[in-house]
Amino acid sequence: MAAIVETTVETLSSLERRLSMSVPVDEVERQYGERLRQIARNTKMAGFRPGKVPMKLVARQYGPQVRSEVIGDELQKRFSDAIKGANLKVAGNPRIESVTKEGAVAENDKVFEFNATFEVYPEVTTGDLSAVTIEKPVAAVGDSEVEKTLEILRKQRTTFAAAQGRAAQKGDKLTIDFEGKIDGATFQGGAAKGFVFTLGEGRMLPEFEAAAEGLSAGQMKSFELKFPDDYHGKDVAGKTATFEVTVNLVEEPSLPALDAEFAKALGVQDGDLDKMRADIRANVEREVAKRIRNRTKAQALQALHDSTPIELPKALVDMEAQNMVKQARTDLEARGLKVEQLPFDPSAFESGAKRRVALGLIIGELAKKEGLQPKPDQIRKLIEEQAQSYESPAEVVKWFYMQPQRLTEMEGLALEDNVVNWVLSKAKVVDKAIAFDELMGSGT
């Protein structure tokens, strides 16, 4: 008969618990024998027919792994039963340690003993939001805003042609060869051939651009340049270099005409300029609404975070920091950078991880307590809104519903919207006018 085993839970701190567990030796041996016999039925080994390999040889090859699996499965079962019986919600993975030293089980011992140390989810009590003031941005979209956007779209489609008979000026694209020396020696990154940049974009240091401006194709110029003390290249920061620049080509910009061809390039098939402006207005209004919503959401979530102090399970923070590291690597790789050798310290992401975990716990509690889980039609509406910025919205909607991960992300965004609306219903909301350029230049 298997030994009757009890589990006990010890409170180590407000969130940390330790569960003492025992696995009956006779139960382990029984399951160990059953699994070995199952393996033996199909084991193939030189010199023996399939299924006829002696158990001693099967045990020698597979025994340690099988025994470990049996004990692991029994521990998992007892752990799950114990936390369910104690009504505990485990945060992260438990750390399981053997109390019985390996090989120290005597013949008369009846159990293997283990301790499982883990954290539980904290209690979440939402703070008082009645004293919080949230400023909701207000920005108008008029004819001037449409024309500003139209000019941006034209600049994005700028073409360049060789400038004839004149020197370089702001807005021109230059192709140059250059070499920089410090104390007579060329420094790393200080020389290039066929280098292309646009005057006035700020890609180069102001002193470098000032020296290149006014030169014509074929001209050469030498000049000195002092790197800023806080320059990102530490090897040259604060030092003075002598540069020699040769201009190979000067190209002047040309904006596309506001005509039917331009309208067609923006997706207006019949080239109607009025339709083009109407489409631009709709897109701008949609983007303005999005940015206003994002700014308001950021304030609402911050207010919710600040008003709800919460002790965070370290396991969840560590897991989120690792996720953020993984996402950072993925983002850099998507930009074509090799990140294998780049150091990523999870502790650098700890602050952001703590905020994410805290908001996740608070939002989860609010969703349950206030019934804020999004309905299918709300999720559908959110997906359709996002799809409007694409050429084939119906296909984009279909794509979302065929991608479980993307659909889950949209469900999360819909839940956030519900939580934000709940916060706004509790806090004081005031309108605050904001300039169009400020709103659109914020990137949020």
C-alpha cells in the first residue's frame, strides 16, 4: 500500500510560500517498473530481438531518465493538488529542491521529500481616482492641416536631378568623398567614398554641412571641425579633426506637381484632386483621433498605476524583463542589425517590466470586478478601424481573424479601452487645446 502523504504550506513573506511535499518511494518504484516494461516492449539493441532486451540492460540505458520523469510527474500532481486545495494562485514557476539527498534513501525510507518555493499573486485594490485630473487633447483638422499633410506627402515623393551651373544649397542631395584626420591619422569612420546626404536634414554635424554648402560638383575643400564633447563617438569626442571633402555630384530636389498623376499615386484611381483631399482629410482625422486616444489612454493608465500601490511577484517581473529583452532583439534584427554579440542586461528593463506587470494585474482585476471584458462586436469594430488605413480593409479583417496571436492582441487592446473608459468615468476629465503640429510631431 502506498504511503499516505501530507503536504504543508509555509508563508515566507507576503507573497512567497514554501510547500513541503513527499513522493512515496513504493509509488515511484511501481510507476518506474511499469514505464520500463513499456519501453522494453519496443527497445531495439544489437544482439537481441525487438522486445527481448533484458530488463537489466533497459534499466541501465533508460532508468535514470525514467525515474526522474516519474518523480517529476508525481511532484507536479501533488503540487497542483496542494495549491488547488489551499486556493493559491501561483505567480511564475516554482523552484523545487530535494530535501532528501540523492542516493541517501535507505531501504526502510518510505518517501522522497521536496520543497517547492513560489510566489502568489497579490491582492489588488484599486485606488481612489476622484481627485485625478486627466487632460484630453483637442485638435481641429481644417483646410490648413490638410494642406500641410499634402505638402509632407509631396516631399516624401521628392525626386532629384543634377543641378546645372550652381553651387550646393539647403535641400540639395550631395554625393561626396571625404577623409578626416586627427593628429595626422585617419580615424575610424572618418573616411568614405560616394557618401550621400541631403543638406539641411541634420544627418551630418552643422559645421560639416556648412563647409559643404556652396560647393559645386568637382570642387574640393579642406576645413577643421571640432567634435562636440558629448559626441556619441567617444574616441573623437571633444577633439579637432581636419577634413578634406570632394563634391562629386550636386542634385536639386523637385516636388511632384499637384495633378491627376499625383492623386493616382495616392490611390485615387480617377485622379480627382477633390477626392484626394477628402481622403487625406479622412486619414488625418483618423490619425488625430488615434493620437488623442493614445495620449488620453497613457494618462488614464498612469493614473490607475499611481493610485494603486501593489507588491509585485519578482518571478513575473523577471519574466516580463526577459520578454522585453527578446522583443528588443527582434526589433533590432527586423532592422537588419546583428544582435548576437550585443549585451542585453534584463535589469535595464526592470523599471518598464514592473510597470507592465503592475498594469497587467490591475487591469485583470478590474476586468473581473467591473465586468470590463470586451464583447466580440467591440473587438470586430476595433479591427475594422485599424483595417481602414489599408488598401483592402476586408482582407485585413480576414487576416486578423486567421491569426490567433493577432486576435489576442486586439482583445487586449479592446480590454485596455474599456479600462480607460472606466478610469475616465471616475476621474475629472478636462479638454485641453493642442496645436496640430505638436500632436502630429509627438509620434504618439
